[in-house]
Amino acid sequence: MNDILLTAIRDSLLPEFRQMIQQEMHAKLSEDLMEKYLSPDVVCKMFDPGISRGTLFNWQKAGYIKAHVIGGKKVFKYSEIVKAVEKLKKYSRNN
């Protein structure tokens, strides 16, 4: 009788626990992604339609996107790219 009860409880709670764990993992991955730094080539491929490196650097000069220099190379923060997409309605982010 106890085994049946335990099995029923486990079977009813297990899917909920899995969903909670997946949601937490997704939230953590999203947070980590927002803090990533991307190369100019990766940023150019994020847009639909795609943009050229020249366009990316023009946006940087215009103040839409801030570039960071790490190890002598120019990189862009993912969260700042997302904000730039909101400003530049002509473009959308590829998922």
C-alpha cells in the first residue's frame, strides 16, 4: 500500500519538479548570455537582414552600440546589442 502511495506521489510531483528545474536553468542561461561578449562577426550575423561590419562600426560611432576592447580586440556585449535592436526597428534579432 505504501509503495503504491509513494509511486503515485512521485509520478504526480516529478513532472512539476522537472519543469521547475528547466525554468531555473533557462533563466540562468539567459542571464549568462546577456553578459557575454561577442566578436563583430558574430554580432553581424545576429541580425535579419544581416549587417556588415561597416554598419556595425557606424552604429558604434553613432552611439547605438558600445564597443569594448578586450585583449586589444573590439567586442560587443550581448545585452547592449539587444537594446540596440529595440532602437533600430528596421532590424530584428535572429533567434
